[in-house]
Amino acid sequence: MATIRDVAARANVSVATVSHVMNGSRRVNDETRQRVLDAIHHLKYRRHGIARSLRRSKSGAIGVIISDITNPFFADLVRGIETAIQEIDPESHIILSNTDEDAAKELQVIDVLMEKRVDGLILAPAGGNEGFLSDLVSRAFPMVFVDRALPQVDADSVVVDNTVGARRIVEHLIALGHRRIAAMRATLHATSIDARISGYQTALREAGIKPDPRLVIESASEIGAAYAAGQRVLALDPIPEAVFCSNNFTTLGLIRAIHAAGLRCPDDIAVVGFDDFPWADSFHPQLTAVSQPAFAMGEDAIRLLFDRINERRTGKSVQLTLSTDLVVRESCGALIKRGAPTP
Amino acid sequence: MATIRDVAARANVSVATVSHVMNGSRRVNDETRQRVLDAIHHLKYRRHGIARSLRRSKSGAIGVIISDITNPFFADLVRGIETAIQEIDPESHIILSNTDEDAAKELQVIDVLMEKRVDGLILAPAGGNEGFLSDLVSRAFPMVFVDRALPQVDADSVVVDNTVGARRIVEHLIALGHRRIAAMRATLHATSIDARISGYQTALREAGIKPDPRLVIESASEIGAAYAAGQRVLALDPIPEAVFCSNNFTTLGLIRAIHAAGLRCPDDIAVVGFDDFPWADSFHPQLTAVSQPAFAMGEDAIRLLFDRINERRTGKSVQLTLSTDLVVRESCGALIKRGAPTP
DNA sequence: TTGTATGCGTTATCAC
DNA sequence: GTGATAACGCATACAA
């Protein structure tokens, strides 16, 4: 592989000149520049990104730590990050790591990324590493939380208004006449799930319905567990008229349980979910859901991050809260019972 | 940030010694080692991955180029790659790029990755860059194709037996009594789709059914287009008894079209798809599909790649063909018409 | 068992 | 408008 010296030699110039034509960092005589360009072309020269990183003390790598890329929400988020990087600084790239919500794994992954000298970190924190993370931000390391924030850690964050989103969709359920509304609570050490459940409870209370803790069923965030939890929901006596699922997994598990039990949705039981996904309208009935702007969250997160990296912004952290959309389809019963009203 | 010199100074040893204790690359007196370890600990020293890469001329980066991480197949594949990397060489990491099946984007992305000096490439080729890629492998650059191979490019590859997979599932349809079987052909410049359609035709022929080109409907690999294509399938006269969908998108589009038309599956029309996904059994009816070992493909691909990188294997390329699984659920009509026979 | 010194390929400072 | 050269932080060949 040709180096900058090879190019310099062939073009009869110094390495400095080659470097400057590559980077446009100072005026170069047109004829000289052309000689350099020719040499570059002939030698198929590509600059050595690693050497460059070392010299400029900027790796061009952004660490992105999520729980699972297999989750469509995170896949969209990552595409958003990638797209925005392309616009803002195409020389940068993502290093992606999955933690599966495991705090220990998260810690280890961050360690590796620090050794790789990532310029910054976008993190959907699993929770449990607050101390370490606080230390990081206090040393001014560029970091932004996404999807969930950690109250104890004062970093930038991009989240969604979980409370309002959950509240709206449960209000919708209530407007349709449902009263006995259960909830599936995904067990994650994340503030987001708590907020969703709390939005659910608020909606009930405002409608004069007393939240019944027995109607809140816990479920691990994994498809098998969610199926089992779904069966527990159906075993409630009497069976709920509607169910609010606090994330992807619980929705899928419940729907499967409903079909397995030979029940019909929304006739026998209505279902709504937090977090929409591309397949939602291939479902039968099509799923009514709270849709999160995952792609936009990724874009915003990376923008905040670059602002930190380039020190366009220092000091006080900023919290971005995007709003969700209520996507009314069929599983809530809306279309069937009375058309598609908006709450 | 502390450097190796800081550590050396604090421990009263040379940088060489520090380097050797970090890497375990030569014997060091126990007491000396302890001093070094203490210094490392006190200074919170982390070695500089970039400098290390430069010196060892090994970036520890693996380029992974796929069409879209949002596709569950690729998400699984990437998790497989990541998991195997963790085992084989935890110092390495993935740089992920999406091409959206765009050859120009693919070329550009590869260029960027080459500048970053990735140690190797795992690529689901979009097609169209055969010349460039051939050049790369001829210069012994480690590369392995995944999901699809390029006949003109002699690189290692990990694919699935598309023909057999498609054939089996269509045979299953035939065994259930379906005769008029349509197919949805995703338009991709990929050998995999061709192979699937050809498997479909073979199954028909072997059953004495003459493949009818009018029953093969084209669809772009995008959900909206697939929905429209699905409607075209339903508009065939007479309506097919069953449909074989050649990938994820076409399956989803068709199912949606069926529901929208008020038809019932499998009673009015049976559906099977190539490429299973985690949500398939939350569908109603649950989807019968050919399941690909995406995770394992990722593992195998990275293994092949590391063999190249470490020159454990040179020269002749190897082709790995994994087999698929037929997952019989409900959409084919099997359970409903006669229990769940295996073909 | 340990240390010295060179170079990996750049960028950037300083000099001309 | 151009060039010489000193870092960037590490691994390692060679010495001791």
C-alpha cells in the first residue's frame, strides 16, 4: 500500500505538500497540485486513517451502545444516527455494541470503546453503572443518553414523553368505553417503563377509575416470557376488556396468547402497545400503538453529541423530549365500534 | 489521559517493561510487574488503541456491509458476527454500514472502510461492483460474502440453500393439495431471489404442474411496494390457492393486502414466506415460513474471515451453504386442513 | 530481567 | 508557495 512518502517522491514534492493537497489545508500551485493528484491516482494512494487519527487525536469513531439491534426500535435509531453522521461528519463512523440490558456487559463494552478512543458515546443505559458514567461526564467526556436517561447522571439526553404517550393511548381506550384495563409492565431497569405505567395510571385516575395493581402484570423483555405473561393477563378474572402493553415484547407475547386461547381481538379483548413497528399493520387486527420517533431520536442524539465533541456546547446538559404519535388502527376496537375517533 | 511513559515513570521502569506487562509478551519480575500494575491502576491508564493499531498495523476493525439493519435477518446476522468476534478476538469490533441495495453507496462505503484500514470485510453485495471487488480479493484482501455470493468474484461465502428451501416449502403447499400457486418475486440484484424462484418452479414441475409466468408477481423490497404487489396477486383471475413469497417484504405486503381485501388466510388463500422472523408467530394465522440460520451465518462468516486475516487459510475460496428449516405453522393451511404433516 | 531507540503514516509548526 | 522535521503513543528489535 502506498504511503504519503511514495506519493511525495513520485510527484517530486515534500510530504507536507501532499498532505495539504489531500486536505485542502493551504494554497498549492495548480501545476504542483496536478502532479500530486496524478501521483495519488497512479499509486492508488489512500491515506492511512489510523495514522491520521493518531496525529489529529480524533478517532472518528462514535460508540453506540444499545440493548439489542434486533429490536426494531433500536434498528431505526441506529439508522437515524448513521444518516445524520453522514451529513454532519462523513469521516466518522459508528461502533455498535449490544448489552442485552446487562450492566456488567455495558461496563465492559464502554471500557473497550474507551481504549479504542471513541470521540463520544451514545448510550441507552441499562442502569447500574451510574457511578462510572457520572465520572465520565464529569471529566467532560462527550456522552448522550438515548431512549432513557439516568437521573443520577447529568448528561445530555434524548427521550420520548413516555408518560404522555401512555396516557393518550389509555385515554383512547377509555373513550372507546373500556373500563377494566390491564397493563403489561416490562421489567427493565429503565425509567421509560415506569413512566409509561404511570401514564397509564394517570389516565385511569382522571377518568375516575381506580388503578388496580392486580391488573398490572410483569413480564421479562423476551418473547417467551412475554407469551407466558400474556397468558396470565388472560387468566385474570374477570378478563380485562383492554390491555395496555408497555413495550414491543409484551405486545407480541399478549397477541400470541390471545390467538392461542382462541380469543378474538378486539372483540373479546382490545390491545394497544407502546412502540409501533413496521409489521404492525400486517397484523390482524392491525395494531393500535404509540409510535416513537426512533429515527429522529438518533439524529438528535448524534447532533447533541457532535456539539459536545466540537465544544460548540459545554457545561449544562440538555434534555430533549420528543413526543409520540398515537397510531389508531384496529386492535383497540376503534374502527369496529365507532370508526376511528382521535382522542 | 495517562500514556505509557507516565506509567513507566511512576513505576521506575522503561516503557518496554510496561508494554510487556500489559501484553504479557515477556517475563517480568514479579515485584516489578506489581509496581507497574500499581502505577497503571493509580493513573487509570488505558492503552491507546489507535497508536497500538498503527504500530501493529492491525486496526481491529471488521467492516460489515449489509443492505439494512432494520431487516430482522440482517440484525440477527450481525448479532451472530458480534458474538463470534467476542469469542475469537475480543479486541476486534464491527463497523456497520447500510447500503440499501445501492451499488454506488456500497462502493463509497467500502472506500471509507478501506481508509479506516479495516482488517477484513463481510459483505452482502448489492451487485454492480464486481470489478472492484474482484480487484480487492486478487490483492488478497480478506473478504467474505454473506447471504448472497457474486459468481464473478472468487471470494469466500456463506449462503443458504435457497433453491432447496424454496422447493421444500412449495412441495409442502402441493402436498396440502394446492395447485394454482403464485409467487412474489422481490426485485433484488441478488442470486438468492433467483434461486428461490427457481426452487419454486422446480417443485411445481416435479409435481407435474407447469409453471405459469403470469403467476410470478414482481415487487420492490419495500413495504409499500410489496403491499401494492400483494394486491396484484389477489387480482389474478382466478385467485391463486396459495402464494410463495420470496422474502420478508413480499410476505408482509401480501398479508396486509389479504386482510385489507377482507379475505381469510389460509381459508381463502394460503401464504408461505421465505425468511422467518420473530414476530411470525404473533401473526394470525401464524406464518409458515422457511427459516434461515442468520445468526449462524454471521458466526461462520466471521470465522472464515479471521482465517483469512490470520492467514490460516490462503488461496482457494470456500463456499459454505447452510440449510434452511421449514417452519410449518398455520398460514399454509396445514394445521387446519389435516394437522401438521412434515413434507 | 530490563532498557534504548526506531518507526508505524500522518499533520502541523516553523523556517525558507 | 514549498520543505524539513517533530510529535502522536505504542510495540519491538536489539543491546545490555
